[in-house]
Amino acid sequence: MSSTATNDGLRSVQDRLPFDFFERLQAEGEVIWDSGMNAWLATSYDACREVGRLDKNVFRHTDFDPNSDFGEMSAGRRSIKALEGEEHRRVHSWMIRSFTPTKTAHMRDVIVEPVVDELLGDIAGRERVELTSELLHLIPPRVIASALDLPWRDRAWMDEGARAIAEVFGFYNLRGLEDREHLEVAKAAHARLRQILDPFLQERRDGTGDDLISQLWHDGPEMLDGWNIEDVYIQLSSLFLGGSHTTTLALSNAFYLLLNDDALMQDVRTADDARLYNFVDQALRVLPPLHWRTRVALEDVEIAGVTIKAGDVVVPLLAAANHDAGHYACPHAVDLEQKNPRDHMTFFAGPTACPGQGLARTEMFVTLRKMLATYPTLRLDPEADPPAFAGLALRGFLPLNVLTS
């Protein structure tokens, strides 16, 4: 069943909790038309999963067109988002092989834990901390930088890269709103990130190292014909972008849930590893960092009884799917007893599911375990600004002003 979303369109929930709005959409139908977005909204778990299953076949990314804003921003490079067919499969498979459970476990010991330990040392002895800006947003880009054998301990270098990444994500957050200013800022940031990374791309052309840059040089010719330095850069930037901002927001949202629920905080603080990982996935489900993706239909297709025409844009509402009362017994609450805690849409589904999701979970697990063990009385600072839920496509609770003792 389909209907037209009222003037409470998807854009109306910017910077506010959207879950009541999502419930109203789901009551109207699993697939409904939003005239403000000029797109179909997939509101249910099953509809979103079906779009994911058909991705790169019946659907493609809206950014595939080189004349799109994304194509302009990335200067037509062969991003994993833009690739289709066998080329996409080879690059996506390489990404998955780079973050297998075995490799992620190794990264936990030699990369994630040292990064978290060093950054925790920087706030040691502080009674008041703004948790997101002073810790959480520093962790994911340093983890990726360490995996790429980049100078993650060089604060000035990391700050410069982090600014570029944040400006690119400013475009992602507000995309579809025809904001030319954000596009120009993101284009300049992409060019700056390319310049920052260029020395490392050049020096590792022989592909003999163990780091991911060297491995891209070594394996790239088997993924794409005519493999060159621009291909290395665009896949590298995808790793940097995919492994930075969204994981920061996921960390912030996980801590927000704990800081606002004393019983949950105590449960998670004393949890064994399996239960703590359950909480990680529940946090990812209840407060996902990315609320939707955008796709365009390549042919007429029926989703949840609605015919979507070739050329129509479809927006899988991942956050709405994660709160689908038809799929979850406790859709709006953290449920540490959920039988399959990874059964959520935060990382999407199908051939474009996030290949680095295991690393994201590991970063969240390590940060939560170490932070809660180090600060047994961690709590929100009642005298500081309270958290606010900010964003449109990318969403998180910021700031997190806490007391550590």
C-alpha cells in the first residue's frame, strides 16, 4: 500500500528525534511517496531488506551518474559506490577480505587497543570531559590511519585530515537539499585529502608492505583494469570516510544510551564480552548513525506491493526499519536478550552491506570496555550543555559533557 507523505516530510525531522514520525509513516504503508524528497520511502524492515537484496541489480546508488553532485565531488573517480557489476563485486570482496573476523581480531590487539589507550591517557585526571570531541571523534580516524600505516600519533596531521573528512560529511548529511555551498566545501575537502595522502600513495607503489595502502597497490590490478593512483586514492578515501564519522556517531549514541539509563549502565559495566557485544549491536540498532541511503530503480520493480518505476528514487529508511514493531519485540528499547542482536539494518544488506562493520563493532567494544572500567562513576555533567540529537541523514547525540569522578 502506498500514500503520499504529508507536509511532515522526511526533511522535517532534521535535528530532532524522528521515531514518532517513522511510526506514522509505517502506519501509512511499507513504501510511501514523499513529495518533498521526490522519492519513495521504504519504511519497514522487510522493504529495506528487499531494496538491499536487489542493490547493484535492480537498484543502483543515486551517485552513479558522473553528472551528480557526488560525481562532481569525486571528480569521476571509480569509487566503490559508483562501480557496477563484476567491478563492484571485486572491490567489495577485497574490502570484505581486509576486515575478516580474524583480521579484525588482530586489529583489535595491535591497532584499536593502542589507539584507545593513548587517547584515554590524554584525558586522564580530568574531572570534566566533552566525551565526543575530546575522545570519541578521535578514535575511528586514528584506527583507520593506523591500519593504513599513516602517522596517527601526529596530532596536527590527523587534525588536518579530520577537518577534511568532516567537511565531506557535511555534504553527505545534507545531500538532496540542493545546497551548492556544502558541495563546494566538500569538493575542496576531497582535493585537500588527496593532497594530504599523496606522499604515502607515491612511496608505496611497489605494493610490498603489509598496510592497506600497499595491499591496494598490490591487489588493485586484479580488481580494475588500468589501475592507477587515482583508484588507490578513491578506495583509500572510502575507507577513511566510511571508517571515521559514522563510527564516531555510533560511539556517541552508545554512550548516550548508557548515560541516560542507570540500570543499563550497570548491566553493561558488569557484562561479559558476549553481552557487551550484544549492547554494541543494540546501540547500533536503536540509534544508528546513518538513518537512510538513497537508490534509484533501473527497471520497474514491486516492493511491498508498490510498483516503483524505472528512474524513481527510493530511500531505504534504515532507522525506521530498526524500529519496526512488526519485526522486533522491543523496537524502541535496548534489548540485550534479543536472540540475534545483529539482525538490524544499520549496515544495510545485500551486496553493498558495509564491509567494515566488524571493525566498527570492535572499536565500540574496546572503547566501551576501557572507558567504563577506567571511570566507574561516569555520568552526565548536570551543569553543562545537555546532549541534542543533531543531523539529517547522519545523526548523533552531541555534546556529551561528562563527569569522570
